Amino acid sequence: MRKLLQILAFFFPPPINVWLHRFYGARIGRHTNIHIGVLLVVKKLEIGDESKLRFGTFVKCHSFQIGRKCILGYFLIVKGLTDLKTGDACTIGPKTMINCDHPVTLGYYCGIGPGCTLFTHGSFLPVTKGYRTHFGPITLKDMSWVSMNSVVGPGVTVESGSTTMPGTVLIESIKANKIVVGDPAKFRVGPQFLNLKIKNNLESFGNSVLIEYCTWSNHYKGTHFKHDNGLLILGNQNKPKVTVNGNGDIRLLTKSGDQTDGIYFNLSDLSTDRLRTKHKMAIEEFMRLYYGLTFLSGKAD
């Protein structure tokens, strides 16, 4: 029955495909968007709130657990005998191949760029003839990033805050907060330098976000937003207003732990409220696309 429902879900758009998966016991969160043409053939399926699985995704493994606000790109292939598990706010780019004959684990806010390959085994030729075989899990720790067209081999761990540059072939683990580039013959490792100017001046950054969003939306979306002295008006005077630490309908907050009763985005701890309005979702999508910001609301249910 489970496999039949999983195959049927492939042919239906949301929310019908979500209902079909839930019918056999899958745990799928609120506002999750699974495109038509997504095939999930797994024994255990868990998808967090507000995640997106895009057209052409094919998954066949034992356990497939995706956190909140994750994005899985077009034509992703996940195949193997064990498990794939991600934390919240992860992104896996289009046309990526993940083999999980051993477990593959992504921590909080991890990213895998387009066209990457992650393989947990390296065997084909017969060991009885003396050829080697290598199996091992792959782990990406919190806030690590594997850039486009990279290859990650079995047994590799990418520690927190580290990045592989495009086209890297990674066959050994790397320490935290490093940048790795090249192939095994030309391995170069350097420290990860963070831009602390933004981190230490979030109010100025928040105001620049409002200016950029106003310009971008008016040009590409045909809106008529206005920005004046730190206040973004989403239309005429009766429309919602966006401020940084001010009294607006939507607020960008800059102090970790701060919250409001209405709609807010905390730029320091990346938290937000649970409300879902048109303007809020549009601003959030813009900040994720252009600034890599993914905001989570409270704790997972």
C-alpha cells in the first residue's frame, strides 16, 4: 500500500500528493510544497514545515528526513540503502546526485550547490582480485557549504563553517572554518574569513535591505513601493510599512532574542514569527535569495 501511494503521489500536484503521503504515515509539516513529478520511495518520510521539493526529485532510500524551510532543487537524485537526514534551513541544488549506501547527514543551514555528487561508497571491481573498496558516511556540519559541481567521497566530514569551492574533489575531511579548493593532486586549504562589518552593524544592513528590496520589487515586480528615511511603504499610505527596529507592520530586528507581537525578522538570531502574509513571504524570499537568510519560527512541532 505504501509504495502504491508513493507512486500515485508522483502524478498529482500539491496538496493532493502531500495527502497521499500522509495517508500511509509520512510526517509532512505545514505549508510544505511538493511539486508534481516528485517520486519518494522510502520506508520513513519526514519533511519539516515550509520545505520545498521541486519537480524531478527522485528519492529511493531507507529513511528520508528533511528539516524545516529546506529547498531541494530540480532533478535531485537520492539513492541508497540507508538514510539521508538534513537539519533546518538546508538547500540542495538542482541536478545533484547523493548516494546514501551509508548515511548522509547535513546539519543546520547546510548547502549543496548544483551539479554536485556525494558518494558513500567507492567500489566496483572485485575485491577477490585485489581491488580496494571504501565505504563510509558523509557528514556536513552546521553552516557548511559544498559549492557547485563538487565531488564528496566516502567517509568525508566537512566541519562547521567550512566551504568547498566550485569543482572541488573532496576525499578527506576538512576542519572547521576552512575554504578548500582543487582536486586531490592540488589540494589547497585556507581559513574562512568572515565579513564582520555586516554582523557588527545590523541596523545599517537592515536599512540597505529595505532599499534594495524596494528597488528590486519596483523594477522586476512592477510594484510601487516607496522608501523614505528608513521606512519602506508597500504601496500607498494605507499599505503595510516595514522598519528596522521601529514601529512598523513588519519589523527587521537587530538584537538577538528580540521579538514582537506582529510580523518580524530577527537579523541576529534568524528567528521569525509564524504568520504567513503575502508581503512577509515576498520579503523573506528576497532575503533568502540575495542574502542567504533563512528565518525559522520557534521550535519544530
